[in-house]
Amino acid sequence: MKAKYFFGSFIMAVLGATITLLVYTRYIEKDAQVISHDSSSVDVQNARAILTSFQMQEGQVDFTYAAEQTVHAVVHVHTKKMMGGYAQNPIMEWFYGDRYSSKPREVSGYGSGVIISADGYIITNNHVIDDADEVEVKLNDNRTFQAKVVGKDPSTDIALLKVQVDNLPYVKYGDSEQLKLGEWVLAVGNPFNLTSTVTAGIVSAKGRSLNLLEGDYRIESFIQTDAALNMGNSGGALVNTKGLLVGITSAILSPSGAYAGNSFAIPITIVRKVVDDLREYGEVQRAIIGVNIRDINSDDADKYNLDKVKGIMITGTVENGSAREAGLKANDIIIGFDEMPVNTTAELQEQVGKHRPGDKAKVTYIRNGKESTVNVILKNVAGDTNVVTAQTGTDIVFGARLSGLSSSDKQSFDVDYGVKVTEVNDGKFRDLGIRKGYIILNVNGKKVYSPGDVRKFSNNESALKSIGGVQSDGTIFSYQFGN
């Protein structure tokens, strides 16, 4: 009886194992092969997840190609300038010697630059080379060259350098307007003098205005990223995953002066136009509409029955300016420029900054609740459409080239207004003994804040009764010429 029971149990076990093996080999194992090789049989949501994951691993978060295309075209910029050399306390110096004076000393600065052509043109920030007596660039292969400053534009914080060497690696231009929020970007530069440093992040925002730059015609429409930048990154490259240049790294926002999660770059759409102008004319051909503007707020949206809080309010128009001639008025709300939507003053400045005087542009605006479009012929700061060259620039007065004061100038000379003499050629100022580095504070008894003020207060260079300011050694100068 026991033998019969044992034999029956054995038969049942063998039969169960056979059935299990048959089911596994025909169904379960076959289904596993289908998931591995044929995604068409997988649930659609799962299939998309697998595909996205695969693409990211293969391209979007792999920066090796972009880094390789960029790192050899980013240079280390080293500047030198002499500072000091004026008496701290003339009375104490008279009695106790020069230990109470500040002797001239050499000050070094560092930054980054981006090679944009094989024949040696390099983009950097204006604040990197501003006031420098010497500019030197070091390539990624450790070769060092003296660089010439071709031109600079404080209004966009861009400067163009040139080194005498050929066959250099360079970065090709991309299109910053095509950047999307969340898109990966790469920053390449020289933070803390650590050459060829690469960091990555995403585009956090576009069209940021930080009020960092000075002057009436400043253009700020920064690309914000979370790619790490630090001191020395200024003037470096911001590239997309294809290794194309989409911005020039320029600033960080930080309570400590070190990277704190946000960094900013100048869009290449602005940079490219400025660089082209500097190469061709030596001066930026700055186009303006001739309006005073501000951003729309929620009160404006309610008052003017706007569906969204967006656009730029015209608060006034300039006499003989492009806007007034085209029929634009105060309280018109600009919402588009050349068929590009503009929601903030920064975005409008970016679009206008791509143009030159004489260009025609379409301005879309809202007046009395009605949307309209008008053609505008853009002008330059002098109110015409002429080309401005290095010789005819509006910042050249009495034979001297003048510029607005930088933050370091204001701190060094303890002033909060004035203009700086950056170059002296034949003319009235040279005859008076005014030299490069002087700060002009007043003309004909009036304070000056811009080069245009010097021209205006001297009645377009026809009358100069008095002039005063600070010499480069810190001493005051003042000239009176009678009535």
C-alpha cells in the first residue's frame, strides 16, 4: 500500500514539473524576450520612459563633445595697470616724507576670453580689460601673446581683442534666441586662475536685468543658468550641447562674492552684433527708438484692460526721434518688435540691440485697447542714421575720447559723477594739458555725467569758459577762461 502511494506521488510530481517547465518556456520566457527586443508590445508610457532615458544617456547629459569643442578655444586673460601715486596726506608727507604718500603700484587682473576666429579675434568682458595698460592672453596650450584691444562697449560689457597668430581653434556661433528653459548648457572659463574649467547647468531664465551696467544706453538681457561661475570666469564661453557659443559669461548673484547658485551670461545675439560693429567700424552702431520706457505692472493691466501683465509702457518720446516720427505716443504699450514678442524692457532692449541705425523695424503696440503695428526707422544717439566711426564717435569731444566712470573709478577717486579721458588727440583738451586718465567733473560750471554732457554744456564744442576735475594722481585741476 505504501509503495503504491509513493509511486503515485512521484508520478504527480513529475507531471507538475513538466507542466511548469512547459508554461515557463512557452509563455513566461518568451514574454521576457519580447520586452527586451520589441518595444512595440510594451505599454506606451513605459516605452516613452525607456526611450527618454536612453536618449539622455546617449546625448543630452553627455558634455564630452561640447567640452572638447570649446575648451581649447577659451583663453586666460591677464591684465596689468598702474594705480595710486597720489598724496594721501600732503601736510604729513611734507614733514615726515613719502611714507604718507601712495606710490604707484602695478595691479593685476584676470578673466577669460573666447576665440571666435582662426586669425585671433577674442571676445571678453569690458570689465575684464577696462583701464588696463597691458592685456595678455594665454592659450590652452600654454602659449602667451600680447593682445590689442580692438574696441569695447561698456553698454553691453563686451570687448574685442586681437592677437597676431593664425590657425587658432575657435568656437562657432549658436543662436541664444533658440535656447529653452531647462536646456543644458556648459560654461568654460578660468575661475580662480584655474585654467580650462568646465561646469554644467541648465537655462534657468532668460531676459534678466540686474542693473549691473551703467549709462543711458545699457543693454541687459542676461541668460540665467545654474552652471557654476566664480571670479575669473568673466568673459568665458557659454555653449549648448552641440558646442555652439550661445553666451559670454559675465556675472554671478551672490551675498558672499562666490558662486551661490545663479550665474549670468550675455546672449550671443547681442554679442555678435557688437563684435561685428567693433571689427568693421571700431565703434558700436547703436540703434535707438527714441522713447522712455518702463515695464507694465498690474495696475497698468487693470487700467488699460490688458489680458496679461506684459509689455512695455512708453512714458515719453524724444523730439525728432524714430518713435515720434512713426506716430508712437506716451501710454502706448509695446508688445512686439520685428514680429518678436517682448514682455519686458530687457527683452525690447535685446531686440533693438540687434539692429543698426537706418534699419527698419516693425513695432507692435496697444493703444486704447486696440493692437496696431507701425514701421519705425531706427536712428543713432545723435538723432540721425549716419555711421559712427572711431573718429566721429559722439564720445570724442575737443579731440579727446571720453567714457563713463566705472565702479572702480568712482571708488578710486571718491566721486559719484564725471567722465574719464581715455584717449587724447589733437584738440583743445591736449592744448590745455589734459591727459589720459583724467576725470572731468564739470564744464562751464555744470556737473557732467556722460560724454554727451561735455558736448552739450560746451554748446557743441563752441564755448568753453571753465573746466574742472581730478588728475590721474588724485590732485584737483580747474581752468577758468574768463567771459
